[in-house]
Amino acid sequence: MINLLVIVVAAEEEAPPNPVIPVENEIVWAAIFFFALWAMMKFVLLPPIQRAMDERSSTIQSGKDAADAATSALGSARRDHEATLAEARAEANAILAGARAAADERRAALQAEADTEIAEMRRSAQAEIDQARAEALSGMRGDVSSLAVGAAQIVLGRDLDAGNQQSVIDQALSAD
Amino acid sequence: MNLLGAVKFPPIQNVIEWPAWLFEDSTYFAFNKIAFIHFLGLVIPMAVFLLGARGSGLVPRGFRTVSEGIVTFVDEQIAKPGIGHGREPYLPLLVSFFLFIFIGNITEVIPFFQMPANARMAGPLVLALVAWGMFISVGVRHNGPGYFKEVLFPPGVPKALYLLVTPIEFLSTFLVRPFSHAVRLFANMLAGHILLITFGVLCISVWSASALVLIQIGTFPGLVAFTAFEVGVSLIQAFVFTILAAVYIGGALHPAH
């Protein structure tokens, strides 16, 4: 029996330790170092890193917001610019139309003035022509009377009174 | 040495028993290699974040990029899907989980260390108990004692089924959860470590046995490939542990969801 116990004790002494059973000193050190790391991480190590990350995020966000605002302002400025341009274009068109209307009016006035002047000149020329014609006709009537009376005297062989024959000659010319 | 075929494997004690560097062995404060790796889990994040906090300017550079990247990753990929609205107070805890575990894992592939601290049960157990205490306290603080009713008697379940559901919920949520949480990390890291040891021992043994040297062609690339794989495992296990903690906290914060 004693021999059996000795064998069992010897077997227990020689049996390799069980790797699943934790060792006290390793538990102690693992706990100390892990809790130290956790505390350091919570109070010392992580806050500045998170703060820096948050600051960067907010900087990026504010930059993005500023870019969005600038884009919006650019759009607004572009719209204003286009509106101003359209206004200027409309104003220019109005000025152009006014100038064109004034030019047309002026041209019409000048045309009317020229037409009046031309009509006046034409009337004056017509009067001069009529006067010259009347003068020429009157001169021609005297010559024609003299020639007709002279020709009649030659045909008749006697002298004719030009004064008496004048009315007959006038009737003959008027009949033409 | 354990013999497996012609290959000599080191005893499991080499992975489990770590002699103290400071203080007496078998005391509560015996400071060994595992404790030193946990110490690095405190010091390295501190250094990175303190150096990162010194940076200024709109565009982050150097350590600030690293620290902001870690915080953004934990917030976006872990806290937001795990907790959602109201996650801000738990971010320091989740960042601490992630970094402490990752550093405790990645030492597996770093020369001189070549041992993941989380292949020992102590670290994962402490972290899992912290997560457990945190989600229960969050549940009680935000929902009062009704939190336990919400968990143990889920709404919508027929009353007769509570005989079955309530004990299962009690066991799974309040008793088993911290251990499953811890063992998931611990077992993955220990298995990965043993895998690397196996390939390392195979390389050495095959190299010394000249007749088998041709097998080295397979073993050495295997060692390199599994080392790279363990880098990924280190990151994934840190992520998985942390997101599970976040999900537990989120479940306690919004139990109706």
C-alpha cells in the first residue's frame, strides 16, 4: 500500500503541469499591466489623440462648409452677374431702339423737308417754264400774224390792215 | 525529451514553466518572460500613443498616424459593429484589449521572445474576466436588475421553454462565457506555438540526420509559412477577442436588440 502511494505521488510529481491552469504570478502581472494600460488609455493616452482627430474633423467640416458657402456665393454672384448682364443688354437694346426710332424720325423729317423743297423747286420751275412758254407764244403770235398778213397781202395783191386781221389770226391760233 | 519517431521533442514544461527573472519563483510577484511580455503590452502602446500625441498639424504623420490608425480601426471595425450607439466610453477598454492582446501574441514570431504570452492561460483569463465584469456592470447600470430578467427570460420565448432556456442562458452568459472567451484565445495561441515548435524541431532534427535532409525541403518552407500564418493569427485573435468583448458589452447596453 505504501509502495502504491509512493508510486502515485511520484507519478503526480513527474506529471507535466496542466497548461490550462493559470499561474498566480502571471495573473498578477497581467492584471497589473492591463489595468495600468486601461487607466493610461482612458485618462492619458487616448484623449489627446481623439481630440486631435475631432479637431481635424471639425477643421475639415468647417472647410467643407466654407467651400459650400463659397460655391453658393459663386452661384449667387453668377446669377447676379447674369441678371445685370441681361439688364444691360435690355438697356442697350432699348437705347438702340430709341436711337433707331430717332434716326427714322429724323430721316422722315429730312425726307419731308427735301420733298417740300423739291416740290417748291418744281413749282417754281414750272412757273418759269409757263412764263417762258407764254412769252414764246406771245412772240410767236406776233411773228405769225406778220407772216400771215404779209402772205395774205401777196396772195390778194393788196394791203391789209394788220389790226383788223389780228382777231382772225388769233382765232386760228386758238383753234390749234 | 519526448521521442516521436526519430524526432526528439522538448517537454511541455518548456512552454509552461518560465523561471523568474525578478523575485522568487513560486511567489505572486515572480517576474518571468511572460510577465515581461505583458509589461511590453503596457509600455509599447504607451510609447506609441505618447509619441503620437506630440504630433501636430492637419495631416497626421509618424506615430500619430499609427495611433490614430489603431483608434480608428478599433472604433470603426470593432466598437461600431459590436456596440453601436453609445460606444464612446468603452473605446479605451477596447483599444487596450486589442493592443495588449496583439503584443502578447506577436511575440510568438519575434526572435528572443518566440513565445506568445497569451499561450499561457493567465493573461487571457484576466482579460476575459475584465470583459465579463464590464458587460455585467454595463447591463446592470443601464437596465437595472431587469437586465438579468432580460437575459435569463428572453422575450418571445414560450413560458414552458423557460425551464430549458433559463438554465442554459445562465450557464452560457454568466458562467461559461468568460472561460470560452479566454480559452478561445489561449488555445489558438498555444496551438500555433506548438505548431511552430513542431516545425522548428523537425527542421533541426532533419538537418542533423543527413539521410533525411531532403525532407528539409518541405519542413523549412512549412516553418516559414506557418510563421507568416501566425502573424495573421496574432492579429485575428486580438480582433476576435476584442470584438467579442464589444458584442458582449453591446448586448448588455442594448439587451432588447
